[in-house]
Amino acid sequence: MTTVVEKPLAPGIRNEPGGPSKAVLALALFESRRLLTRIPVLLAFAVYLGWTVWRAGRAWGDYPALQDADRATQNAPMLVGLAVLLSVNQAALRSRRHDTERHFAVLLLPHWCRTVAHALSVVAAALVTAVCVAGQFGWEALRPGAIGQGSVGELLVGPLTVLLSGLAGLLMAGLVRSVIAAPLLVVFGLFLFAFFSGTSDDASRWLLPAVVEATSNTLPSDLMGRPAGWHALYLAGLALTLGLVAVLVAGGRKPAVLAGTAGALAMTLVGGVAQSGGDSPQLVKARERATVHPEQVQSCVRRDGSTYCAFPEWGPRVGDWAAVVDRVRSLAGGGAHEQDVVVRQRVEARYGLSGDGALTPLERPHEVTVGTQWGGNRVPEFSAAVAGVLIAGDEKAATSICDARIIPLMWLAVGWASEPLDALRRVRLDDSITGSALVLQPTDGLSMTAAQTEVLRALLDLPRGEAGARVKDRWRELTAPKVTAARAAALLDLPAPDGEDKCL
Amino acid sequence: MTPTVSASGLSLRYGGTRALDDVSLRLTPGVTGLLGPNGAGKTTLLRVLATALPADRGAFTVLGHDPGTARGRQEVRRRLGYLPQTPGFHPDFTAFEFVDYVAILKEMTDRGVRHREVRRVLDEVGLADVRGKRIRKLSGGMRQRVALGAALVGEPGFLVLDEPTVGLDPEQRMRFRELIAGAGEGRTVLLSTHQTEDVAMLCHRVIVMAAGRVRFEGTPAELTARAAGRVWSSTERDPGAKAGWRTGTGTFRNVGAPPPGAELLEPTLEDGYLLTLDDAGAEVAA
């Protein structure tokens, strides 16, 4: 009689199985590597990173407000999400597509465990997205002049969108055994996104993964009113629900999976209901106060005789504002050269982020509005507002100027810049440096005629010192009301303008 | 000898068809051939033994484990290597990835150990040079070897091979015979095939199935011996023969009940197989 002995293991090979949990983890690593090296996913990440880097390069002149920078991380991951959705769907269907199920059915790990591994591979893609989001936000936070604070809830939206999309693709593979279903799901998802993005209904638009705001109004972070935390809970709950239902559909009807599904559904409901609650009465009051009586929530500092009042998060920006005020005043003549101003930060917060941010000019003497955004075009715009107050006495009067005072005003606004013509182009609504145009500033715009533009251009063509001396010499006449552009040109010893001298 | 696989009374019906009918068998280490015509129930038997299909009736054990229980089934699967008929592949996987994937599904979780094992089986089936190649770029024979590698990974004690040489050219078939012979050293291999040559060259035992039943179980020599005195040569085809064909020499080789004085020939395994099937057919008809 002989005894049956299994073939001895090859030297160095240990065939002790690690159990289903370890096998699921090993398979998840395998599937993660495959998912992250799929061409659509690689392309999506490349486009995402390229777009982020390009955008960061373009925004070099802007000073980030981190309560806006966090939302800026939400849209691009949707592209990654779509790629992950399609790729996970294909991966989950490959056993059926290539008829390997007959073989794999007699291996140790059942179908539902393979579904869990696919779900975990989506988590890996979401984690990579989280790293990208952290990098993008970290870059903004480390840039000079960054203020405010981001929300963890907002930052989670990108990775959760990828998670949600991938798990939707996984569930789709369990429900519909056709590879055409996932592309159709993508089309349907894009349709839903377009439909709900266009709606003004606050509750329904929060059903989408990323909730885009129509305007670029920057608010203090405590006035944002976006239920980011609840939304992240809603997305996480929804993603978990889809993933666990996919496991159930694959045959994983275990008590823990059923309990997890119930818990995930509860999370979705709690997050979904809480996020649709709208603005609280306290928030509405706080926004009203910040808009109408900003002085009640601001702190002020004095620099060289001028006063700078800012919302708490903008304290570090006072130095930048003061530098502009000093440069503008340095070019002014007469009493304006020594005139102290009050720089008041203002915001239209009553309509939340969907408001257009339009501010009315102040009527208090020598008080200048500065907005909540800074850098880029916002600098010459603020400079024009300071110049307007130095010349007209207050903002309201400055916006009414319809004579040659606009010439010294614009000289003060852009004359100190390293590239005055570029500053002039950026501060005019139509980006022109000839003809008539509207000049932008934090409140209502200023109007420049074609003739005034001509004279200013001629002035800017002079050496800076000489131009400054001529303006200061004729300061009183140039800042008197009802002076024509032709007269201003004569006062400045410049050629008479040919263009029209009629306000817009 | 203690059998690796012991089955008794296995029965399975597909609708009105009796795919397995009271099948009992014992498999011991070495290669056992499973012969039978199309529809004999070979693939069904292999799928039942591989735990892919449950039998309606009967019981069996593999290496002492009863697949009738969930735990026993897992233990059987842990010790099983299965190469299905016309196996599917993931074409965008490399040979290494495919076998690695199967190894994970066999719960080989230690990455280093698993990768060494995958390299070992790919070496064993002669695919070391192409392990990084995508399966869609491999020839049919190479793909079949990938599938054999996947079945061999993890050193299974019981290997089930369902017509592994179908569609292979003679050279590839020879290569595969070497592999199967190697695989049968120290482990139990059940090889389903239509090729009696494969059985004659590889197997220490042979089972013949027809109409869902085991018609013969024994050694190839015993199967061949069934035809002793029942194969003869003649100048014309003998109308009394069960089967007869003209050979390369121009004479007829007849199988059946020889007429008195017939020139008897040395029987082959194929002759024994044909007569076993013929006897089975007569039994079914009766």
C-alpha cells in the first residue's frame, strides 16, 4: 500500500494561502496598478496635471484667496472620474468578455471578492487624485500673498468625484453586462451635469458632485455659505452605496455588506438633506453686516497717516495696498501729495457667491474702496480708485468726472507702473490704449474720451521724471473742473489731440 | 494505493439529458486519461470534479476533502489546478500578469513568493522568454501553455486538463505531452482527450466514458487487451467488422469478431477503445 503525497513544493516556494482578506488586498493592488496605467486614465491625469500647471502659470499675477482656491480643485478631477468610470467598467467586465469566468469560478476568490478588489482600485485612483488636489491647493497656499483658508470639504470633492464615478462604473458592470453601458452612463451623467448646473435651485444643484458658482466673487470664508462638509458626506455616502450595492449584485450578500449599505445610504440621506438646507438666518445677517456695515467686522491699521480697514483674513494684504497708495500719492501735486486716505475693504456678500459683486461708490471724503481680490488687473484698478479720490475728493465724485481731470487721474493710476501702457491696457474694459473707453475700478467705472486717451498716451511717452514734473507744475489747472483735453494738452506742452472729447 | 480522488454514484441531469449516470472512479497519482466520444460527459465530469458544477447525486472527495461542504470546497479549490476546454484569456494581460492574476485568485498573497512561483511555472511551460508579452500577441500553442501555467501555479495536488491539445499542431502537441508528463510526476492529473495516442504515451490509467457512464477503468494495457483476438487483416473490408479501414499497405484492418482463420493483428489502445464504445453502444441499445 502506498500513500498519496502531494508533489513537494519547488525550492523557495511557499504555498501557504494568505486568506481571502489578504488576497483581496493583493488583487486590489494588482487592479490598482492596471487601472492607473490604463491609457484613458493616464491621459486624463496628464490633461488634469497639464491644465493645473498651465492655469497656475497663467495666474501668476493673482494673489490667491484660499476659500476660492479650494473650489478650483473640483472640476478637473471630473475628467479623471470619467476615465476611471470607463476603465473600471471594462476591467470588471473582462472576465465575461473574454470568457475566463468558467476558469476563475473554481479558484478560491469568489466573484464578489474580485468586485471588492475593483472597488479598492478605485480608492487608489481617488487617492492619487487627492495627492494632485493637495499639490494644487498647496501650491496656491504657498504662493506669496495667499490669504484666507480652504475647506477640507471642498478639497474632498475632487477625489470623491473620482471615487463616485469609478464605483458607478463598477455597479454598471454588475447590472448591465455590456461595455456600451458605461459610455451611455457617461453621456447621461454629462446631461445631468448640464441640466442641474443650469438650474438656480440650490437644493437640486447640490445633488451634483461639483457645484460650480457662476461668479468669481470672493467672500470672507465665514460668509461662503457652501455646505461643503455635508456635501462631502453626501458624496462619500453615495460612493459607498454604489460600491456596496455592486458587491451585493456580485453575490457578496454578507451581513457586514448589508449593514454597510444601510449605513452608506443613511450617510447619503443625512448629507443630502443637510446640504439642501439653504443659508441660515445667522449667515444672512452676517452677510448683510459685512456688506452694509463692514466697519463692524473689520480691523483697521494706520500706515503713513492713511488708514487701512480690512476683513480679518485680509490683514496681511494691507502692506500691498499701502504701497500702491504711496506710489499714487508720490505722483500727485498740490495738497493731494500729502492727502491721507481711508482704504476700506468692501464686499457685496448679500447674495452669496452668486452675487455679481458690484459695489456702489463711497461718498465719504477720501475713503477708497478696495475689493477682496488682489493681484493682476486688480492693482491698477485700485490705483485708479485712489487717484480718483485724491483728485475728486470722494469716490462718487470721481466716477462723475467728465473732463480733463481724467488725464492726471490716469497718470497717477498708471504712471508709477513699470509698464505704464500695459497697466493702462489692463485697466480699460476693452483692453485698448486708443480711443474712448471705460476705466475699471473697484466700484463704478470712469469714462475716458479718445482725446483724453491721446493726451495721456503723449504724457506717458515722455520720460517719467519730466512727465511727473509737468503734471505737478500744472496740478491746480489740470485738476480744475470743466477743462478740455485740448486745454490739458496745452498746459502739459503736448500736441493737441485729434480725437473726440465727449464722455461715454 | 490511497486515491487522490474518490467518487461514487455521481449523477447529473441537464433537462432531459443524463450527463452523468452513476459515475464512480478512483484516481491515483500519475496521469489518468479520460476518453470518450463527444457528449459522453467527459467535460461535465471534469467540471464536477473541479467544483465548477454540483452533482445532483453522489459524492466524491479530493485529497480527503469533501467539496459538498463550503469549507471542503475551498480546500479542494486550494489544491486544484484546472485547465478548461478552450480557456479564455485577458488579451491585454502579459503572460506573467495572467498567471500572477490566477495566483492571486488562488490566495497566494505574498508578492515576492508569488512572483517567484509565477516565474517558475512560466519557466516550466517554456514561456520564460515571452512572459512580458501581451497574450494577444502569442500563438495558440503559447496561449495554451499560459493556461497550463495558470493551472500549475501554486503546486496543485490535483490537475484537471480538459482537452488541452485540441487545435495544436503535432510539434506543439509533442511539447505539451512533455509538459503533462512532467506535471504528472508526483501529482494526480486527469486528462480528458480524444487522442488515444496521448493516452497511450502519457497515462498510467485510462477511463472510457459513453452516454454519461464509465465503460472502462483500468490501465492502457488492459484497454488494449480488450481487443486481443478481435483485430484482423483482410484484402477486402469485412462486412462483419465493427470498423474497418484500408491501411497504407493496401490491406484492410478490421475490428470486431474475426471470421475463423482470419489473420489476427496486434491490437492497439484505439482498437480497445473502439470496441469498448461499441460494447457500450450495444448495451445502451439493449
